[in-house]
Amino acid sequence: QVQLVESGGGVVQPGGSLRLSCEASALIFAFYVVGWYRQPAGKERELVATTTDGGGTNYGDSVKGRFTISRDHAKKTVYLQMNSLKVEDTAVYYCYAMHTRTREHNWGQGTQVTVSS
């Protein structure tokens, strides 16, 4: 059974930085698109960023130029470096993995990111 375990959330002031990590298990990492979605309180879940095995990336419009996604194949881990954080980045951030052939979706349990002064 695929497991995705997030870490790195917390409270940060506007303009600050955080780095999220998501370690995957029970999957062949190279077969998956991996990334992050987020869900602000009372709103729908939205794309933050995803990355493919070939290094392609896709970012949500609201985070372009501020967030950077990367993956470490040896550690089966995907990272999200978040810089210049804004109050509106406050949300629960979910790790995501999708098998490129079967389209099977998997989600982590979520980690809270709060941007507040």
C-alpha cells in the first residue's frame, strides 16, 4: 500500500520561507508524477506544484516564481521550497502521487502551513 508522509509544516511570518518534505513508500518512484496540492479553510483543494520523473514541472499560478518543487529518487522524497510566503498561502498542504499509466491517485495526510504576523 502506497504511503506518503509529509513533514515541515508550521507557522511562519509573511515573507518567510518553509520547506516541505514528502517521503513515499511502497511504490516505484519513477512511475509516478508527484507533487503538492493545498486546501485553504473553507475552499477547494488546488494545485501547488507537480513534477515528473523526467524533470518536468507544473506550478499553480499563485505560486510561480516563489515555490520550487524537486524530487530525490534515491530517497523517494519530493520537496517543496516555499519562499516569500504570503498570508494567502495558509492552508493544509497535501502530498500527491499519481501512477503515470494507471492514473491511480494517492494522498498524504496533510501538513498545516500558517503564514501570519
